[in-house]
Amino acid sequence: MEVLGKMPGTRVPRAAEFLFNLLPAYSPGQEVHGVPGLRITRRYRTAIELRVLGEPTRLRLTGLPARLWRSAEARTLSWWTDPNTMQLCWRCSPRAWTDAESEHHAQWEDDNDHFVQVQQRGAWLASGFLRRAALLHTVANTFLLDGYRGTAFDVTRLVLRSSHVHEQGPGPHNILAALADPTFGLPLHLTRFRGDTDESYGRDQQFVLEDPGKTAVLDLRATAEGAPSHLSPELWQAILRRLPDAGFSKRLSPSALARLCSLGTP
């Protein structure tokens, strides 16, 4: 997975941010920060490989030479208020889970727990969406995305907040058209649409989709914005140059999506 852009001076901080949020650390009396059991298991000339110990799935992050990946790892240490009080699980125990990680896993990953069962039933949504993450910038004018996962009313809920370039490139409804495509998409149908069907007005839009089995809900909240003040002009121009010329589908417009929702799409 290519995770870093080409803008000089930004790649090491971005890599450090990835690693800070992924690699597990523990402070007495607190929960484990990061993904329990996750370790850097292999190093390549321009990549590192991450894996949860004991699990077969691997994630390869590319975009930096080996020496800069090591710089990014060192940079994460400065982000802790007092790194000397932290147990950096990925450094102190590179080949085995620490006791803190095992206890955290036992508490939050108990297969008999109702919350865990709900999350497991809906885990396919995050996995399927991650495999289609490129849709965000190849079929729509997306330039920023964040979100969170939760559980409510016995379903897994994935909330995504996306920022889109105002009046340039295909709008956010193209993401929904791609995700709902019967051939390439996910088993989702639109249950709620809120916002203006004319995306040129630049107002907020909300698209809520769920699967027929009602195990998961995808809640996409899209906002059209101008150039953010925290982005350099060079980076913003690079974003504009990479916007796609065409969306996913001309026939599934925002108006058509709204009609499908009002009709109660099966």
C-alpha cells in the first residue's frame, strides 16, 4: 500500500503519524494505544511490513527508503508526553505479545461478548471498504477523509467524513454509485440521503447505506470546501492536478439517488 505522497518535507511526519497510531504502547492504568500485537516484521529497501503476531495478514507500507522509515519510528517517541513511562510494546517485545496486550485482547475481543459479536458480524464492511479506498480519489473530488467505527442498535457503524473540492471534478455521489455497483461494489443499498441534489451549491451531504442482513451501516458525510488554510499552496495545486475528469456513473446522479432512497430501495 502506497501511503505517502510525493511532497518533500511531509513524508516523514506523515509516516510517523501512521506508526504512532498503529504501533502498540501501554502506560500503567491506561488502555493499550494502537493495535495490540502489531509489529514491524520485515524491512525492505523502500518499505516496511506490519503484522499482528500470530495472524497471517500482512500490511506493507511503501513510499520511503529504509533510513527514513527508521527516522519516522524515532520521531514517534517524541510525541509521547513522557516516553520513559510508556511501555512501547513493539520495541520491548518485538517477537511476542506483552502481558498488557494480551489482557487488552482478552477484555475487548471475547467471542462471547455481545458487543464483540456485533462487531464481528459487521467486520466485512471495513474490510471491503479498505479494498476499495482508491475510489475516494479516482471517481470523486475527495481530498481529505477521516472517520470512526462504532456499534449502535446491534449493527456495526462506519462513519466517514470526507472533504471535496468545491465546483471542480466529480462530486461525492460518485463514491456511492461505485460502492452500490452490483458488479464491483459492496452489498449495500441507500436508506437515507440528506442534502442538496445539486452539488454545485457546495452544501453538506449525507449518504447512509446498509446491507440486506442489517449487520452494518456506512454513513458518509461529505462536505465541499475551498483550499484549507493548513495546506501549502503547492500541495493544494498538486491535489487539484490529480482530480479525476469523470465520475463513476452518469446515470446515477444525486437526484436519482434521492429518488431511490424515497422509494425504499430493497
